[in-house]
Amino acid sequence: MKIKALQLIFFSLFLTWAGLLAAQQDSDEPIVYADHKKISEDSLRADGHVEVIWQDYVIYADVIEFNLKTRELFAEGRVTMSAKDMVLSGEKLNFNLKTKSGELLDTYGLITPFVRYETDRLVQTDRETLTFQRLDFTSCAQIFPRWKITSRRGKIKKEKYIEMNDVLFRIKNIPVFYLPYLRYPIQKDGRATGLLFPNFGNSSLRGFFVQNSLFWAIKPNIDMTLGLDYFAKLGIGLSDELRYLFRNASGMARYYYFRYRKDNEVYNDSASDYYVEANHKQTLPFLNSRLLLNVNRQSRPGFLRLFDNGFDRNLTTNFQSSLAWTTSFANINISLSASRRETYYIFANSSRIVEYLPALAFNLNQQKLGKLPGYFSLGIDYQSVRRSGVTYEEEPEFTKDFRSQRLTFTPAYQLPLLKLPWLNCSLNLLAKNTLYAKSLDPLSKTIVNEPLYMKYQTAKLSLQGPVFFRVYDLGRNKLKHVIEPEFEIRYATKVDNRDRLIPVDYFDYPSYSYAGFSLTSRLLKKGDGSNASAGEWLTYRITQEYYFDAAEANLFRTVDGEYPSFSELNNTLRFRPGKNFTFDASLVYNYYIHGLSRLNLRASYQRQGAPLTGSLSYSTYRNPYKGADYVFNRTILGGDINVNFPDFPLKLQAGIDYDFTAKEFRHGAVNVSFDYQCLVFSTEFKVFSYLGRSEFQFRFGLSLGNLGMVSDFFGGK
């Protein structure tokens, strides 16, 4: 067996040379080289180091006989046959050059990069297909392979796949499991139709489960993955994922359907659930336009909590679907769209839905008006709006199910006053005019079919600079310190009939008057060498605003009965001491609660090929308007780590999210993979939050060379 394997490796070295030589043959007649040749009227016999070159085939043998009329070739004695990325070796070969069919006995096969198989009799039925009755197969490169597959019968599609029936998988010659059918890809990119290795596992929520997938390479630019999942405690799931890429269009579509067991202990209100997701981008051949589709829908958001292990990591989640057509010509953009956005509040199992059916937008981008200084722009928007469901912002009851239309006309004018490398100043004028089809009766607090016209104007003066900087020479390195102040003041006119407004989203809230400032300090570091580019080593930014109309600026929300006159003091810091290490910090101080309303810290180290990478984050949030017991006030600690030493077979991935407020682990996962050379084992253990309790899950998968394992439809989160 060892000699045979070394022989295959030796002959594979001739593969590229033989293919190039054969491609140069214009004639359909084979070229025969041998120590001795004897030619008669209708036959050719050769022996001694025989080499036959014909088209893209190269045949080596001790003895050959070739019938010049029937074009049948018989070879024996250390027969080796190569074609493109395949090498075959056996004892006897019968091959018809006219039909490109034949058989090879006692066969050893080699398919690049290193797929080996052995069979008693290999039959070529046409140029692309080989059949067999018994086959031992492996993709291990060792002389004594770690694993092999034994198949009772099947076929080989050259440069595509090996199709096997009655498959027995062995590790170290020990039978492990049986499969009735298996298709193993042998394409260079691995995109061959076939079954993926199933996932096995157990979950305290879902019970024992098996996940199966079939990959279907429909065309080079189109493929599909079909899935069948079994969960002992819940039922059966079917999935379909389609991916495509064309010259002017690309996208994907995913669908998951689940059928519950009648006696499941989790959810009994419905016999089935579904989830659908799609993305499509297309360039249309007229009016320089594009079509964009985004779908993210489900029968009920609670359904996803059964399968997405990270669903309860946040208190809310969003699902958005939209269809938009956009076009642009000259300086004009036009879009027509329809969209639906659902915000699901996990802690209350309820949703708020806002729909725009339809929305039309016309935008004239900034352009000059004759010889006048400055730039003019115009926006016209029409939206038919519907809002339904609950909200947690103390909004009136009548806004929980509301339909209306609004038309907005917004001209704007920008006038640059000063433009220098170190100082910029500009004036922005804007007038917003909105017509609503419905309004609120201030006395009865009911929605009435009376139009509402709202208008206001704003004037904003912005000043960036003056910019100060200084360069420090630190030997082989240079450090540049830059200070960039910014000042901004905006005046907004008062809005009439403010008490008749029914706000649907933040677009409806009028602007307010304020004065604000920000200060950015940067440290840029330049390494040795004049051609080296400067990198941003440290950046710190602080911002705050003062409100001239505190009630409007705070959306009429108070802190301890008072409208704050100052915004929160925002501080952001980014520190990059090395190329691959980053530290980010965001600190928001609220004067009226005398403490932090937000604090986010994150440190990460990421480098391609590094043996150890990961990140650590800490975040805390407190809503100043709601008090200490507000449900969204949270303190979270999270982190992940990846251990991957080069040439070491064991790899580790781990992550965790801990909620200090609820005193529970929202998500924790450990994934360990072991590369047993050509055999990769993957195990995963997860603990995650579900409806306030901790659930556990274990998953096991296996990968055999080009045969990958099944992945979780919901991303394995």
C-alpha cells in the first residue's frame, strides 16, 4: 500500500507537463513512445516504458496493444492514466479512444489536491463519468489515513463530486456511522452539490437535535442550501437559503418553517411558525435607477427566541422590511419606497410597528443659483404613515393605532462665509413646511380629520477652528498634536398649533434653538522614514449644548420636575497604542442626576494570524428622565477570546455577556475545534437566557476535508 501511494505521488508530478503537451496535439491520433514498437496492418503493439499521449490523456504501461480500426487500447503492467487533475493506477486497462469509455482493474486513484480512492474495478462511461461497485475513499494525505469512507457503489463526476451509496465512515479503521447516501465535492472551490455533515446536540430548551443540510450548486453564480432540523422537544424545521450573483443583480433569500409537536411544552398557541429574510440589489437599465429589497419578517417575534441563542442579549430587537426604487440624473434624486419597522420589546413580549406605505422623496442636491454665493437645495417628501402597538415613552393611548399622511417641503440654503485650511465658517438656512392629513383635538384628546399645517425656520451658524497644532520630534518618531474646536449656534422659530401635533417618529418633532461647542484633541504618530504615513494614535472629543428652549429640546420630558437647560456632557476617547490594539471609551455625564447616564468601555486586540486575539467591553446605561427603576437601565460586561496557535491542532473560541442589573448570564459560549490533520472535530457549549431562566446547549460537528459541516440557520449565535 505504501509503494502504491508513493507511486501515485511520483506520477502526479507529471500531471501539469503532460496536460500542456497533450493540449498541443491537433491530431486525434495518439503518440506512442516505447522501448519496442511493432505495427501491423490494423494494430500497434508496444512494450518497455510505454507512454501514450492523446488529447488530455497520458497513459503509462509496460505493454499496450492498440487496434487502429476500432481504436480500442489495452494496457497492462503498472498502468497509470492521467487526465487534468486526476491520476489513476491499476493492473489492466481497456479504453476506447472513440467513445472515451473503458475500465481499469485493481485501481488506485488520485485527485488533486490529495483525494485518494481504491476500487477493484473502475469503469469510465463517458468523458466526465466514472462508476464503481466498491470503493475505499479518503482525503487524508498520510500514508496511513486517519479516516476513510467505504461505499458499496457510486460514481465519480470529474472535477465535480464523488457520489456514494451505502456509506460506512471509519476512523482508524473503526466503524463510526452509516449513511445511505453521500456526495463529496472534489471541485477546487468546494462548490459541489451534496450533503453536508450533520450537526448533533442537546438543548435543555429544545431537547436532542439533529441538523441536516444539502448544498445545491445550481450554477457557478447560483447556489442553494436546503436544511432539515429535528428537535425532540419542539418539532421539525425546514430551511432554504438561496444566493445569486449576476452582472446587474445580486442577493440572497432565506426561509425557515417550523412545525411544532402537538405535545411540546414551550408553545401551544400555533401549529407552526415561519421566518423569512431577503436582500436584493439590482441596477435597472433605464433612468440610471436601482431597485433595493430588504425583508425581515416572521410569524411572531417570540418564535425566534426558541432558536436564536443570542436573542435575549438585548431588551429590544428590530425587524425591518423595505422595497425602494431610486433614480438620479443631473443633480436630482428621486425615490419611491414602502417599508415596515417593528421594534420588539423582549421583556414584555410586545411590539411597536411603524409602516410607510408608500413614501416618495424628491431631492435637489446643492447647486449654485446663478452668480449668487452659496448653494441651494430642496427636499420634497410624501409619506402615508401607520403606527400601531405599544411604546414605552409615555405617549398617549390614542397613538397606539394611528394612520395619517404628511407632505413636507424643505428648501435650504448654505452660504460659506470663510474657508481656510485652519478655519471654516458657514451659515445654513432651512425652512420646513409640513402638511398633515389628521390632527389632535386639544380639548377632547381625540384624533380628528382636520388638516394641520406646521412650519418653522432655522438659521445655523457653524465655526470649525481655528485649528492649532504642534509637532514633537521623538528621535525616530514624530508626534503631532492637533486641537480642533467647533462652535455652533442654531435659532429655530416657534411652531404654531404645537398642541395639535400627533408625532409618529422623530421626524415630526420641531427643531429647537441651542448653542453648542465641541473640542477635539488628536495625537498623530509618524514612524521612521519620511514616506511613512501618520496614524491616529489618540483622539479625545468633548461636546455639550445649551438649550434656549429647554422644554422643546427635551421633548417635554423632565428630570425631577425640571426641564434640563444643558445637554449631557459627552466624552469619547479612542486610543491605539499599536497597530492591532484599540481602546474605546464613551462617557456621558448628566448634571441633573449628578452622575453618569452612559459609560462604554471596550478594549480589543485583532491581528490576522495572531495566536491570541479578543476583546473586553463594559457598558452601563441610565435614563435620566425615567429614574433608577427604568427597565432599560442596565450594566453589562462582555468579552470574547480566540486562541489559535499556528500548527497547533486545538483552537478555542469563547464569549460571555453578564448582566449585573439582572445578576444573570445572558449569553456564554465555548467552541473548541480539533484538527486531526484531515479530520476536524468541533464542539460547542452555550448557556443563554430565555424568559428569565438559563438554558444550556451542546453541539457537535465534524468536517472531512472538502465536506463541511452544517451551520446554524440563525448564525449559531
